[in-house]
Amino acid sequence: MNYRIDLHCHSRFSADGVSEPEEMVQVAKERGLHGFAITDHNTCACVDYFLSTGLMREDGQPVDGFLILPGQEITTSAGHLLALGVRLPDLKGIGPTEAMGLIHSGGGLAVPPHPYDNFRAGIRESIRDKLELEAIEVFNAAVTFKRANQRAYDYAEKRDLAMTAGSDAHHVEAIGTACTVLEMNDFSVKGALASIRQGAVSLEQKYMSRTMALRKTWNNVFRLRSKAKRHSPHPHL
């Protein structure tokens, strides 16, 4: 059976995310998704939340026919790296090779997201060439320039890497904008990872609307302003 999985989603546990976990599941189901990967920036706090609320299982099985893959978007010293299928601590600043070692040792899958988006910390090609990758994100619905996705696709073909697509949603309105269609006999986290490695059935590729993109940008601006205010030496001026 084929399953539609959004492999790149953020919740309010990301510094720049606003989505409530329960609402993410509800909206994803309404849009015909069978699951998503929760890939918050440098934290697995939402994974813990999903587990504590019963929306996710420790054994990697779906809950009420819906599958949530644990994950994280790690800010490595060379750029962003998705860790799919594993729970990890905050590894911000770690080297990409070291990060991949931890991901693989936990049975997970390392996937560089938006690799050619220079405005969003994609890992440069000169560094990626040295990494033992199995998969790469070739379609990101929130990419700054569309040609970056095409370059990622060409790179995946050149290296014969498995391909993924994801919305990179930071608010629920964007969930499922893009997703990866996987064929699985074993509908579980383990089965999903195996299916990604084998190769997706198809990639559903749709870009965020201008309104969605502007909202994501505003979330980032608000986050940076809040951070600057917190660290200001004169907060009351």
C-alpha cells in the first residue's frame, strides 16, 4: 500500500515554529496524509510530547492509523541535517560526519534538507561529497529559489541517492504542501525508513503559497527580534 508522508515538519517546539502538536495531527489527517516526520530545530521535545499524549508509540507503530516519525533538524557546523527515525539530544554545532554517525548508530536516516538554499543553511556540495549519504531532500516547499530544488534533484541522480520531499511547515496551514509517497508492507517507523532507502514511489511537489511563505518569514523575524530583546543590555530603553 502507498502512504503519503510529509518528511519535514516543525512544531511550536522549534524556535521559529508555531504549530500546536495536536493540531498538526488533525490537519495532516484532514489533508489525506498518513503521517509526518517531526523535525524541530535542535530538539526532540515534541517527540517526547507526542509520546506523553499517546499520539505516538515508543515501538514505532502508528496510532489510530497515523504514523509520526521521530526526528530533528540538526544545525551542524556545516549546515542543516535531518535526522529521521531517531531521538537525539540537542547537537547544535556538531560536525556533520559526527552527526551522521550518531544518527546511523541509532538506526536512523540522515537527510540533508534544502541543500542548495544558501539562505537557509544548506550543507555545501563540497562537504556533502565527503558524506556517506543514503538520501537527500530534493523538494522543499519553502525553498527560497525554485532552482535550488532542481539542483538537489540533479545531485541525487548523480550520486544515486534516495529522494525525499517535505513541506518544511512551521505552521499547520503548510503541512502536506509537499510529501513523499512510500510503498510499505510494514507501516511503521522502521518500515518507512526502509522504504525511503529503497526509493519513493513518487514525490508530491507543490510550493507554499505566497501567504504561507510570508508567514514563515514573519515567524523568523519575530523570533530574531525576541532573541535580540532578551539579550539587549538595555531592555527598557
